[in-house]
Amino acid sequence: MTYNFGISRLDELIGDIGGGTNIMVIGPPMSGKDDIINIVAYHGLIDNNAAVIVSTREPGTNVLEWFGHHDTNIPMDHIGIVDCVTRTLGFGAPDTENIKMASSPVDLTGIGVKISQFFEHFWMDLQLRKTRLCINSLSTILMYSNLPTVFRFLHVFTGRIKAANALGVYVIEDGMHDDKTIVTLKQLFDGMIEIREGEAGYQIRAVGLTPKPTPWFDYEIDGVNIILRG
Amino acid sequence: MIETGIPKLDDYLLGGIPEGKSLVYYIYPGVEGNVFGMQTMYHTVSNGRYGVYVASSTDPRMIREQFDEFGWNTDECGDRFIIVDAFSGLIGADSRERYVVSDPEDVNDLTQCIKQAMEDLDGPGVVVFESLSTIMDLCGESETLDAIEEWNQYAMLYDHAMVYNFTAWPYSEDTLLHIKEDICNSAISVGGISERVIFGQYFGILKADWMDVPRKCVLFKIVRPGGIRVYIPKILVTGPFNAGKSTFVHALSNRAVSVDRLGTTIALDHGHIDYRGFTADIFGTPGQERFDPIVKLLSGEAMGVFLVLDSTNAADFVRGKRMLEITMSFGLPIVIIANKQDLQGALTPEEIRKKLSMPTNVPIMPAIATNRDGVFEAFETLVDMVMEVD
Ligand SMILES: Nc1nc2c(ncn2[C@@H]2O[C@H](COP(=O)(O)OP(=O)(O)OP(=O)(O)O)[C@@H](O)[C@H]2O)c(=O)[nH]1
Ligand SMILES: [Mg+2]
């Protein structure tokens, strides 16, 4: 059971990623991490994977629209979104087929329940054997809960990713957290996608998934594709 | 006693939680166990008692909506449903609740509010914690453990019952052990059956210091509206041709489908039962001998069996007994349905017992499936037998 990011040049360099892998995506604000994480989910969806997306900054409906907007042919019933935003805005929105509402980003217990319910649904009801979990972002969660709390939560869920042979992808804002936080969290991940600001825009590379980090690539986001240069 | 309102659990606890005692729902992460505390809260309040709900990770307005999702209207409970708001302070929001913890990260602040609420209650009630683990995350492990002891002692003074939802994140071993074994009078584990993913949920009693603990483990489901239901994944209904199996399945079920041709079942009946705190899936077999291979296929993993007999058709009783063999039901809880009691010449259950030479520990119950007469009594009997199995 293997996965690819759907980022062509990087995929070639990395080769197949084994099931049960947990990866941190770290980069500065405005570098397109939302798109990147959605694209990683998208490339799973077109390969008959399920996608569970925990959204802490965008309401679930917006995330769903992103997918509908970019490709009307993807199996929407393979998408599960845990929305941590809508209810904090004071809307009593009910759960839908695709979107389950968490009370708030503080409510890690509730978020964990919703993730597990989507996992069960995709595995048991839809018989999908490959699932991608995208948490966007850990930085918001860290604003509401302290590091040990978030560490415990991730400890459990990176473990569940392993048990389910799934792929976990977790977004972190670069520059928002102290070194201790990053170092602590890194222990939980098998590798990283790093983004930095280069001279002519943003650059991307993968770390920990190959013996040496891949080179830095300039990149551009075009719809559901990430085009690498250099 | 303060009942938990969780089906079966109150029986096992000999009525519920004695006043002044504490109970923790010890929840495996990812299992929707917080509903246990909610159900205990609502059950208590709707029985005319007082309930205090300590909200630590959800806006109080949302909490009322969460109760609503289960069909539990908190407005109807008036001022017996009290919220201690230990959430709003966290995100700097205003609160309309009477008890507000201004700094939810300060355990003393929280303690003060909780004590005040306990004092103000007009009689014994229940104090339910939405999420003890969130409090622990915010206030620290040892601070929270100390506070729990203080709260529990205070509750004893006022005869309130304390109920904690606790999600067992990987805290220190000591903390987890303390919560599971020491700090409360009773602990209920709320677990997940997992392999790759969590696909089933159960509860069982870990500890209750006022009684001998029964070693029971109960599967459950959460339904909206409704709440926690004891779940029986498979009940089998078998019996001779034309005995009334399909009719019986439909009589018991909230919804059911049958695969029939010309009035006889050729594949199966499948129904879903939701009755008095129990939910079950029920499968009816065909009766004709030529379908015996299908009967065999259908009968694996049943937790209990109904054998439906046409009480006017003694000639088929042997076939009925034979079907218990085909379905390998011996050893499982079995209830025999003496169906069609409305017809002339129907034998009584005792006459049927003689003819079948059935031992007395197999109940034989009269029924008229077409009128639903006796079907729920039979269901309750079988469920009781299933729950007795260890
Ligand atoms: N009078 C009376 N008729 C009944 C009763 N229960 C079932 N019947 C009738 O008995 C006939 C057979 O009922 P079914 O429920 O189809 O029986 P079955 O056991 O599923 O039959 P097969 O699937 O063909 O083996 C139908 O005409 C029913 O209406 C009852 O309690 N009283
Ligand atoms: Mg039938």
C-alpha cells in the first residue's frame, strides 16, 4: 500500500511512500500551503483514496467548494471534512454527509471522534483501503491548546495512521512557533515537506523521505497541479 | 440513587450511582463517549432532579444544541439544567450563564464555581463534566487530580453524584491509573474495537466500590435522536415453512425488507429494531428445505435465536428443531415463539414444550405476529438472555 503526493518531480525523487507514513508540511504564511495540502488530498481522491481533512481556518463548505471547483468528476463521497471553524463563529450548523462539525479547535476530543468516524465510514461502509488525513493546520490547534496536549493528540493519531496504513499530512506555519515546539513535534513525523521563500518566489523540498533532502525547487500552483522548476 | 440513564448500566450498577459518589466514563480516544455524560445529565434532569454541566470545550449555546440533536430539550428542564461555563473565558467570549469561570486555566477558579453551583442546588443532583481531559490539559495533571478529590469530597457533603467524561489520551501512566482505579468510586470503560480502524464500541464496568463488579461488556451504538443504545449486531429468526418468520421480523422492526417470491422467503428478511434502549439487527431465514444452504449461510455469528413455530401445525415441529441444528443455534440463547395463537387449535406453549421435549430453560412464548401480540415480550426475554452471556 503506497502513496504519492501528486507533485510530479518530487514524487519521482522520493518514489513510493509507504502506508502508515506521517508527514509535516512546514512553510511561511501565504506560500500556498492550503492549496498544496488540498492538492495532496486531490491526487489521492482521483486514485480512489479517501480524504479526511481537518480544517481549522476555513469553513468546511469552502474546502468542499475548492474540490468541486477544480474538478467536478471527483468522488465527493470520498471526502470527509472536520470543520473546526463554523461552530466557533456561532452558527449551529448541522453535520452533513461530507462535513462534521467540531465544537472548536480546543475540542481535540471531538475532533478525534470525527476523524475516527470518517475513518470507520470509509473503511467499513465504502471499503476504501487507502485514506489520507490532512490536518490544516496544527498551528491553529496550537494557538488554543498547549504543546503537551497537542503532542498527546498527535501521538494517538499518528499511531492510528500507522495502524490503518494511511497517509497523514500535517500543516505547520513556519515562524509561528518556538524551536522547542517544532523539535518536539518532529519526533512524531517520518518526514517533511519544507517551503521557504527564495529569491524568485517560494521553493519546496522534501526532507527525510530520501537519504538526503531533495534539492529546493521553485514552484507555481496551477489549479490542481504544482509545477516545479529548476 | 442517581440513575445513569444508560441502558443496562443501571441494572449492572444495582440502580445507578449512590448519592455522594462519583463515576468516571473512561473513554478511548476517538470513541464518542462524551454522550455518556450527556445522557446521564439529561436523564437526571428530566426526572425532576438538578444537573450541573461543566462545559470546558464547547460554547454553552452549542451545548444546548448538542443535547437537542438527541431530542433532549434542555429548555423544558428550566433552571434544573445548569451550565458552569468554563469555555467562554478561554476564547474571550461573553457568557450568559450564571456560573462563569473567568480563567479556565486556573483550577482554583474552576473549583470555586463548581462548589458554588453545588451549594446552590436545591437538593441532591448530578454534576457532569463535559471533558475532564480538557480541564487536565488546561490546568495540569496533578493540579486536576487534586481538584477532583476536592470536588468529590464536596459532593459527598451535599449528596450530589459526580460524573466525569474523561478521554484517556496518553497522559502519564500514574495519572491514567489514578483516574481508572483510585480517584472515583466507580469507573466505566468506554472502548473501541479496533483493527485498522475503530469499527465497534463497547462499555463495561471497571470498578464500583459499593458492589461486586459484574464482568460484563456491552456493545453500543449512538443514535440521533435517542442517545446510547445497547447494540446486538445479529439476532436470527428461523423456523419451518410458513410459520410466520417474515411476519415476526416485520412486527419487531422499525424498518425491514424481505426477499420473497410468491409469499415465501427465498433469501432472507432483514430488519432493524430500536426498542427501549436496545438496537438490533434481525435476520429471518427461509423455511423451505430447498433453501437450507442459504439458512446455513445466514446463521453465523448470531447472538441469539428465535425459533418461530405455527402452533397449529405440530407436524412441522420436528422440522423446527432440525432448523436449530442447521443454524447451529444450540448453545446460543434461544426463545421459541408459539405463533398464530389466534387460530383454532393452536397448542399452548406448554403443550408445545412436551411435543418438542424442550428443557424448561428454553422459554416458549405465545405470540400473534400479525397483531404484534407477544413479539416485544419475546424480544425482551431474548435480549435479557443475550446480556446474561459473558
Ligand atoms: N392468523 C395468523 N396468521 C399469521 C400469523 N403470523 C403469520 N401469519 C400468516 O402466515 C403466513 C405465513 O407468514 P410468513 O411470515 O410469510 O411466514 P414465513 O415463516 O416467513 O414463511 P416462509 O418464509 O415461506 O418460510 C402469512 O399468510 C401470514 O399472514 C399469526 O400470528 N396469526
Ligand atoms: Mg418468510
